Amino acid sequence: MTRYGTLYGIGVGPGDPDLITLKAVKTLQKVDVVLAAASPKNDGSLALSIAGPHLRPDAEIIRLNFPMTRDQAVLDKAWRENADTVAAILDAGKSAAFLTLGDPLTYSTFGYLLRTLGQLAETPVEVIPGITSYQAAAAFTGRVLVESGESLAVVSGVGTEEELTRVLESAQSAVILKAYKNMPTIRRVLERLGLSDSCVFVTRLGLEGEEVITGLENVPDKPSYFSLVLLRKKA
Amino acid sequence: MTRYGTLYGIGVGPGDPDLITLKAVKTLQKVDVVLAAASPKNDGSLALSIAGPHLRPDAEIIRLNFPMTRDQAVLDKAWRENADTVAAILDAGKSAAFLTLGDPLTYSTFGYLLRTLGQLAETPVEVIPGITSYQAAAAFTGRVLVESGESLAVVSGVGTEEELTRVLESAQSAVILKAYKNMPTIRRVLERLGLSDSCVFVTRLGLEGEEVITGLENVPDKPSYFSLVLLRKKA
């Protein structure tokens, strides 16, 4: 008879320690092990600092390595190793919480972990959603994300110019996440669509260096990793 | 000298009382007045029941009338009356929390209230985001909403067949909210796009009558108001 521990995928919210849910807090208070990504961008550290005050004093903290590379062999190896680490914890009957900044099912490494684990065993998994960065940015700036019959596109800013154009053309409102890499492309697409003056750029919300800029004209070409753009055609 | 109270737009989450944020709880604990929509669909009542345990014993509860009609004159009149009610509370130096199921800036009546109030005075407003129904549905079913370079479309299911098709064609992943009205249309669009078998229909999550159905074949033509569809082309 095997007794598995439960794996929790916990969204700790966008950065403000109070934007975590009661459910996440109650779960963090009881888990044996806490798992956070050890990424060079440091979002794992931020997630840990939000979760920290809610953890049991004897909770074990493990950093998992999710390399920032496009080399599929390196990625596959890292995910397999991480899944093995997690499986060993759960096999020992311990519960574990994998932390995600924002939401565990919205542009999170949790999906990769789930998939790799799914090939291993009948792991009991529970996902606890979290407030996303774009909801926090909309709240901070007092801008409606989407209303009545409109549609909202949530887009990664790292895609190609064509993809970005196609998605933004079809939606009435949009959020461009990861707006740190291709800002010149994003600027060009929004200018062509006549949206570059009315949109809002939000960077490092709730962190050192927080800034809100209306329009993209004065946005640097290489902003912080924690940057996004909100736009709405009706606004 | 006028002293205005602050208006809080509070997202109380999708229904599970533990999916409310610490920030919402702390704010509810201090406000003088709580405002909830008095809608025939009863989401105001559900929001109130989630907020209830966190309120001051002497907090005043006011139901605002947001009529479910397309008659613009009736709507305008109701919004003006609601804005007047709220303005009078804030003018008296009292703080007020307008409750929204889910998130206050995602398909919420809070946007209408903000706009009508914006024409009145320099109202101090603070928005506290909430977990949306589609995040809760994704978490419950363990389905990734969006990953790496994909885009996510959040769509209202009450639109036309053409609108729905256009948006779903351009995104890699989608959520169709308000899937209670036009289910035959939604089914037809998803069948045509080859997505009607792999999608998931989620209704009344966390409520009496909760159900998850894979594919749309066995979904009733007129499901509950609290219904949505999750789909992902890669899945």
C-alpha cells in the first residue's frame, strides 16, 4: 500500500503579500515541503518571500531548477529531475506546495511540472488559483479589463509581430505580458493599430522601481522583466 | 473643506469563500457600508454571503439596482441613481465597498459605477482584484489556461457567431464566459473549429449543481447562468 502526499500548485498573487487568497494561506500553513523555481529572474525568490510568513517553522524549502533556455534537451532533463524530486517527496507521504507568482495555470512553470509528473504516478494534485499581474495592474490603474460583449486577449509579448497583430486585431481589449523583450515590436504593432497612445505600460508593480506610463513613446526598449501593457480599443 | 470616504471595488472571488484575498478581507473588516448588486441572477447575494463573515457588526448593507435590460434609458437612470446613492455615502465621509463576484474589472457592473461616479466628483477609489471564475474552473479541472508563447482569449458567450469565430480562430486557448444563453451557437462554432470534443464545460463550480462535462455534446441548450467553457487547441 502506497500513501502519496498531495501536490499543491499555489498561486501567491502578483507581488503584494496581501493579494494572496485565504485558501493559499491555509494550505501553506500545513504543507511539509515548499517548492519554488530557482530562476535567474528571481520570481521564485519573490514567491518565497510572500509565502514565508505563512509557513510552518519546520517546513522544508527546496529550489527547483527551471533553466531559461530554448534547448529542449536541457529543458527535458531539468523537468525530469524536478519531477523526480517532487515524486520522491510525495512517495514519502509528504505534502508539497509548488509556488507560482500570479496564477499556477497562467504562463507558469507549474504546467510543465504537472505534465512531467503526470507520466509518473497517480499523483493527487490540487491547484489554488492566484491573482495575476494583469489584474493587479488593471486594479492599480483603475482601468476596466473587459466589459459586456467585449473580448479580452491575454498575449505573451515574446511572440512574432504577425502573431501579436492577429490577436490584437481580433480582440476589443488586451493585455501584453512579458513586455520586456520585444518592446520595439510591440510599439510598432500598437502604433499601426492606432493604440500606442491610449495604452498603459506598467512595470514592477508593488516593487522597487514601480512605474506607470501612458502610451509607449517614453517606454525604454529593454524594460524590466515584470512589465506589461494594458490596452482597450473602446477606452 | 469636504472629506470624502474611499470607494473600494472588491472582488470576492468565484464563490469558494476561501478564494478571497487577505487584502479584501482586511478592507471588508474596516468599511462602513457594503454595496452589492440586487440582480435577479442573485450574484449579489452570493457575493454578500462570501463577504458577510468579514464585516463589522455595524456595517450598513445596501443593495443597488442594476436592471438586466438592454433599454439604455432604463440602464442610464439606474446607474445615475446608484452613483447618487454611493456619492451621498462618500460625501458623508463614510467608506464603501462595492462587491463583485470574481474580479471588479472583468465583466463586472463596477465599471459602470466607476464611470458614472467619475462624472460626479474626485472620488478616491481603490480596486482590489479577485480570482475569476475561469481561473477557478481551470484549477478545479487541472487544465493549463495558457503557456509560453500562446495567447488566451477571454470571451463573452453572448456575442454573435461571427465575433466568437473570429476571436477563437486567432487564439491558442480560450475561455467562453456567460455560456448560458447561446449554447447552440457556441456548440456550432466549436464543432466547426474542431474543438467541441476536447473542450470542457464547467457549471455552478462550488455551488449546488456543480458539474464538469468534457465536450459539448451532452451540455443542455440552456445551462445555468454560472457556466463557462475552457478550450485549448494544443490540449
